[in-house]
Amino acid sequence: MKKYTLQKEPFVVPTTDGKLIEEHHGTVATNNHAISIAHMVAPPGWSEPFQTPEFEEYTYIISGKKQFIIEGETLILEAGQSIKIEANTRVQYSNPFELPCEYLAICKPAFDFQKVHREEV
């Protein structure tokens, strides 16, 4: 039995907002419910509704900038910066800037649409 899982073909999550989501490890890509790791590119002008996920989310910015509104506080992260957002925290993610934002997102336990609790817009 191999003691590693090499991921060469991540699962590309279908989106309607122009955002690229490539899940390398997680519930869908590798049946791993403990953690998910995704490569993402958010286009200029992209945003999501507020959400209060039941999982921790770590974000590492590769290039560009990403805006976070966390419990009413607005933060902007740039390339080389990272953040950990605790589970059960109200947050909104967006890219109101002119360039795409490329980043890695790690969720623990793994991202789950049933546990993200996005608000209606």
C-alpha cells in the first residue's frame, strides 16, 4: 500500500461567476473529509455572499489582492500574506480589484457545501 496520494488531476468545481476552483485534496477530489486544499483564481470584480462556515479556512495569496470582511472588519491581503479564519465566523470574500487574485484555500475539516451556510442575496 502506498503511503502517499499524488494528485495530478484536481477536480475542477463548476462555477458560474468566473472563479477557477481546482480541488486537489478534499471530499470530491480524493474522498478526504478531514481537509481540503484548493487552488483558486478569483477574477476582477468577483464576490461571494456572506457565509458562516462550520470549518476553519486558511488562505494564502499567490498573486493579486483579496478582500475579506470578517465579522464587520474589512481586511485586504496581498501576495505572500495568509490568514486563518476560525470556524463559525461570518465572512465575505471578494476581489474588487483590477487584477485576478490567485490563492490557495485550505479548509479543515474539508469544504462542504452543506456546512458553508451562505446567506441569500
